[in-house]
Amino acid sequence: MELLPLPAFDDNYIWLLRDASGRALVVDPGDAAPVLPALGDGPPPHAILLTHHHPDHIGGLRALLERWPGTPVHAPREERIADATHRVEDGDALAIGPWRFGVLAVPGHTRSHVAYHGEGLLFCGDTLFSLGCGRMFEGTPPQMHASLTRLAALPGDTRVCCAHEYTQANAAFALAVEPDNPALHARAAEIRAQRAAHRPTLPTPLAEERACNPFLRCAEPAVRAAAERHAGQALADASEVFGTLRAWKDGFRG
């Protein structure tokens, strides 16, 4: 099994999972241009997975279907995704080539966002980022916090395959929240080395995200204290801590 993050646009990754025969699974193809040469003249993809409807995640879909007509396209029940062949919802189990994935509903970034978990991988779109999380365009803080809490409960050796290379900027915010977290300092140093060498910072183990990502650590005393200092008031629960962190990050210029 070969896992590749294909760079697209300024900071997107399109994920490609290839089996021993050369057939692939394509995740969130916002642009066909990186995918076509990666697959070349090899066999057609097993399927395409879509996490949500934003153009930078689905914009290359039609060009791929023109190249490989009949390719199965799995997507959430979302009217803004027109070319899906299979609609998925929470709890669905998918058999794609040699792989098995479960579908998780993770609303917050969008109302119909889903993630795919299986084979030790998590394709989470724009819900969870390394050291960060997505903006809430259609959801609420309680929804997004619940979605992230659900993802954080997956096995620690799960490799997080998110859709943007935001990790270095996210590290700056995470350090502002938890400046005394030694695991976070080690991760930030690793990220600096990876980016200096023009290497992706992804995928990342979920256990490392639980140790370093402030949006998965809203119940930690240090994270809660930082959020309350920023808010200037006590916060009732972890969901309020999350909402404060997300608003703080939205305006952060670190």
C-alpha cells in the first residue's frame, strides 16, 4: 500500500492510496492536474472519496470522470455535490478494492462533512488539521467540538490525512496557547525541519495530535486557562473552550 499526498493549489493535498496492482483510491480531488500524471496510463482508480462540497475538494472531479468514466464516487448526502454515484452517511461501511473504510459524520466546517477511517488512515478533509482544525462555515462550536472529540477517540496510531498544509502556521498558534507543552515544542521543531526540506508535514499520528493540538485538548487545564485568559472570563465547559480557541485562531497573527 502506497500513500501519497499530491500538492495542489497553494496548500491543498489530494490523497492517493495505491494498492499492489497499481490501482488507486483518490481523495478530495480539487484539481485533476496533479492526479492525472500520478495515475498516468495505469489502471483506472478503484474509486474517488469526497469529504465535503468545497470547490478545492471537488473541482477536478469531472475531468477525472471524463478520463475514467464510471469510476465510483462516494460523497455525503449533499445537493452541492452533483456527480456522486454513491451517497454515504454516518456508520456506512465501504469496501473499495482491497480496503475497508467506515464513514463518520463530522459536521462543523460544513453541515454535511464526512470523514473516512480505515486501514490505519483517517481522511478528514477540513475538519481536523495537524495542530489545528477547520473554520466553521456552516456549523456551531458544539458541533465542531463534538466532531473533533469523535475523531480524537480513534486509535492513536491512526495516520491523519488532512487536506491542507497548514501545520507550521498552526504550530505558532498552538504554542501561543500552550507554551509549556514539551511535546508541542518537539513537534514544532520537526515541522520546521520538514518544511525547510520542502517535505510534507503529513500524515501525522493521531496520538501526536492528542498530545499537541489545542483543539483536541480543550479539557486540559493549561488549554482551558489560556482560553479563559483570552476570553477574560470563566468558560462553562470544553465546548466553550473550543469556541473561544477557534475565535482566537480566526484573528491570530502570530
